[in-house]
Amino acid sequence: MAEITKTTSKIAQVYPGKSEVLGYKTAVAVTAGQAVTLNTSGLLVVADANDAAANTFIGIALESVGAGVACPVLMAGYVSGFTVSSLNAMAPVYLSDDAGKVDTAAGTVSVVVGFVGSLPDGTKCLYVAGR
């Protein structure tokens, strides 16, 4: 397992016009770049592969927000800010056992969050494929 690092200040959609983004009200504070899911009430929470209540994935939070406010979530599309340049293009990326993080290997529950994408100029970034 190798956790994929992120730079919170660099989390951004690569192709905003071609991404799927939805805003969800948060149940807890979330940070830009965290893997997120919905709780049973339909509120946004941090995803975690070893937490039965949060071991699903809908997308990546695009902003840092507190509890009780709307947060834009990248459901599908390319996102910058993750350190994936040394990984193979098309390699799968998984939800981590470390809440809100993504990894090169499956956590307790194997949840694919996307893959290492390659832009036309060869730059690698994360492609998110949420539910």
C-alpha cells in the first residue's frame, strides 16, 4: 500500500466543462481533496475503507468547508493536486483505510475511486469515477 499524497491548495478540476460536480450538504467538516461519501441521511461525510458506515465513495471534495454547508464534489472527471506522476497511467486508485485518503492498493473493503489518468500532454493526474 502506498498512500497517494495531495496538495490541498492545488485540488481543482482539470476540465471543468467536462466534469460532473454536485454540491452536497456536509454532516462534518471536509477538506479539499478528501474522498467522500454520503451517510444514511444523505449528508456528505469523509469516506473510509475500514468503516462500515463510510466504506463507499461518491467523489472528491473540491473545497474545504465546515459542517452543515454545501460542498462541491467531483463525481467524475480529472482532478489536479494528487501526486501520481510516478505511477503507471491507467493504474487503479483505491479508497484508503485512512479516512478521506486514496491509495495505490485496496483498503479493508476494496473500493476503486478512479485511476491514474494521462492528459494529452502526458501529464498524469487522478481521474475520479465515483458512484
